[in-house]
Amino acid sequence: MSTMSDTAPTTKPRRQRRQFTEEFRAGAVRLVIDEHRSIAQVARELDLTESALRLWVDRTRADKGKGRPGVLTTAEREELSKLRKEDRKLRMERDILRKTFFAKSHL
């Protein structure tokens, strides 16, 4: 008798997250952009995931002003991150002031 697990497709285990130097990333991107090689081919050769390499290529193109609409440049991503942190801090401060004000007004 076969069970459900016998027929279920097997999935690949998740790959451990790796760190790459900026030089390595730039070299991989250069193979795609300058040498006109496919993302899939370069990813296979360098043992990368296609999604990681595609992200690097998209970001590089955006930084050079040749990106797809909606892709943020590195400077824009950094500014967005900074603004989000500032927003969290201001919301927290506002909530503290609001609680303090209402606590004093109900005394």
C-alpha cells in the first residue's frame, strides 16, 4: 500500500545563506552584463542561485541608470532604510508622549 509521502514530490533542502564579497558580486555581474552571458549559465558556473544573481544584476543596472522601472538604486535603498528607522523611532516617541499625556490628564 502506498502512502501520501511515497508520491509526494521531493523538495531540495534550503541552501545555507552565504556571504559574498563586493568583488565577487561585481565579477559575477560583469559576466552577465559585459560578456552578455545568461544569468542561468553564470549562476550554474559560480554555484549561485539565479535569484541572487538576478538581484545583483538588477541593482547594478539601476545604479547605472539602466534599471527597470521601480527598481531602487543603492542610494535610494539606503535612504529608504534610514527613513523607515526614523519613522519607527518617531512613532515610538509619539506613543510614549501620548501615553504620558493621557496618564497625566486622567489624574
